[in-house]
Amino acid sequence: MGSGPSYFFRVLLLSTDFLLFNLSYFAGGLIAFDAGFPVFHYLTAANILIFNVSWLICASLFRLYRPSHSNPLEEIYRSTIKALLLHFIVITAVILFYFPYQSSLKTILLEYGILGFAFTISRLMLTYMIDFISTTINFKKKIAIVGYNERAKELAHYFREHKSFYSFEGFFDEGTNFTVNDEGDIVSPIKNMIPFAVQNNVREIYSTILPDDLWASNKHIIEKASSHFVRVKFVPQPGKKLTATLHHTGYIKNMPVLSLRAEPLQHYRNRVKKRIFDIVISSVVVICILSWLTPLLGIIIKFQSKGPVFFKQLRSGKDNVSFWCYKFRSMYENKHADQIQASKNDDRVTPIGRFIRRTSIDEFPQFFNVLLGNMSLVGPRPHMLQHTREYSAIIDEYMIRHFSKPGITGWAQVNGCRGETETKELMVARVEYDLWYMENWSLMLDLRIVFRTIINLLKRDENAF
């Protein structure tokens, strides 16, 4: 369960190491050419392949590029030294066996001297980069812990050790008064936890208090936390067996971390995959379709009715942060656009509006929203702010859908939950589909939804009006 920044730095490290490794290999061989070493027998495709593959094996043995919850810099330095020494031994043995020349050892020493210097500089730069980003961008995740026991203290110690990635905000325990312990940590009653989390932007709460009936005992905390976009996770005491059904999500050191629902997009690498997918597809649509469709539709829209070409509306985004959602304007300008959804035979819709709504062309400007980063290609549809307020008051898990970035299309839409929601039951069904999508996300599922969306458009969806 490696943190996002840790994963990013490991990928960056792998990329720079690959570049430095091959540059050092070529530099060592070319410099040694003056000493009489047969460089063109040395710099061959087979030798380069052996050189790189053997390094990846050595690095894998010491887990150099694998994201970890231990101190990332210390582990990177330690693993680099071990992997480099092992690689030196392996390559020295191979080179001396195949190239028994007097200058072979000098070439190897020169090469690894260059490589050692290059790795030292790259790791110093990595250290500086982590420190700089930690202090300027501040991607620290704020954490609070329920319980004030040995497991909770062990967990807090871990978060304090990794202060570049986490900001530990305090403990919340049963039957305690507000105090500050010797470490300077807040210890407060559980009843203060949610207000504190909301006020201080705490994003995750780890509970170390796990009675047998976990859901019944923590339901009110979980529901209230979810409504404020705070995730609740559980860290059981050693040897504690749970009767509740939980999704196992990983470990922090030797401590299992459990949650009530799986969220694949909590993992940084999955978010990177999804973002790349969004950018590639959206860029193609913007360049190949919107570049000529926008001026063409703009002329028709302006000709048929007064008003702007684009309609923008505040919608509920990830973590319920509102954003401007863009569409081609399909209605005459009216004062009810932000309160009332379009319905069948709606007299507010313009002639061209009926066509672009029926074909969903009116949604195409949302590809700009995707490129801006406030929407995804696939995800729960963003609702008007008024609908978010109304439905969050009557549907228990409604706000959980806002843990995910909203999408142009979604699992609910390709399963028939599209368009106007006249009853609470229709919105409950939509929320259930949205939550299923969040818990079962994969890149292949996104592709499947995209293809099903295209098929539904070609078939003409009866809910599109």
C-alpha cells in the first residue's frame, strides 16, 4: 500500500537509473578505447542487453524500485549500494571470462567509477527534490487515529517517521478529556473527531478500536465520516479476529490495514493509468472532432437563439468540490436551468438542442473538463448542486460516490440509469451502480463502458432527450 509520492519517486528513479546506466556503459567503453580495449566487441547489442537485464535482476533482489512504507531515502541508498556491488561482481566475472584482455579490468573499474559518481549525484538530487516538494507543494495526507492503545501508538510512530508524506493530527479515544500527551499529540474524545476532521481537512481516520460487531459499533462514525469525504480504515490489535466482512487493503509495516470497501483508485499507479487514458482519449477527441465541430455548432446555436455557445453550470465534483461543467447550449436561456432537469418534450430545448441532446453531442465540451482534471472520461455523473443537497439528505450512501472523480459517462449510464431521475428509487439505483464501479474499477472496465456508451448512442438511448 505504497503512498503516491513514494511510487512516483521510484518510477522516476528507475527512469533516471536506466539512462545513467547506459550512458556510463558507453562512456566507459569509449574512454577505454584509447587504451587499446576492443570497444566494438564490447559495445554490442547482446552485451548491452546482458548489462541491463542483470541490473534489473540485482535491483529486484534488493527491492530498489518497489514502493515501500519504510523510510524511502534510507532504503533507496542501502538497496543501491547492495545492487551495485552485486552487479559489479556479476559483470566483472562475465567480462573477464569473455574478454581476457589486460585492459578489461581497467575498463570495468572506469565504468563503475563513472556509474557510482552518476548514481551519487542522482540520489542527492532525489533527496533535494523530495525535500523541496514536501515543503512547497505539501502533498502530505492528514491522518487521525481512533484509540489510544499500543497499536495506535505504533501507528502514530510510523506516521511521524514518514512526515514527508503524512501529517499525524492526533488521537481520539473513548471516555477521555481533551489532553496533549508527551509527544505533543492531541488526545480528544471520539465525539470531537468528525468536527475536528472537517475543520482540519483530515482525509483518513485509522481506528484501532475494533469490537466484534464492528459495523454496528462504528456505523455512525463511518457514515458521518463518509458524508464529509473522510475514509475510515481499521487496524486490528495483534491476534484479534474479526467477524465483520472487510476488504483487506494491505499493510503498514507489519500491521494489516482493513476497510469496508475496496477502492482500486486509492492506489497511485491506478490513478496514473486512468489519468493517462483520460488525457490520450480526450486529446484525440478535442483535436479530431471538437476542432471543427465547435465552430460549426456555434454558428447554428447562435443563429437559432440568443446566448452563449457553451452552457456552464456548477456541478458537484470529487470530494464535493464544485466545478464548472461545460456543455453545448441546448436550451433557450432560462432562470430554471440550475434547478430543473430537462424532461421529455421540454419546451426550453431549442431545435438544434433536441438533436445534440438526443445524440449526446451536447456533452462533448466536457472533454475539456477532462483535460483540465476536474472530470474523468468514466465515473459517476456530476449532479447539480441542488440535487446533491436534496439526495444526500435522503440516501445514506449518496455522498460516497463523490470519493471518485465524476465522468462524462459511467457504469450507471450504460446500465440504463441515464437522464431524468423522477423518483428516489431511480437515484438509489444510480448510486448503487456508481458505488459498484468505484469498488471494481479497472482500465478494462473503463474501456468496456466507453464501448457500451458508443453502442448505446448508435442505438439511440430512449432516455436521451
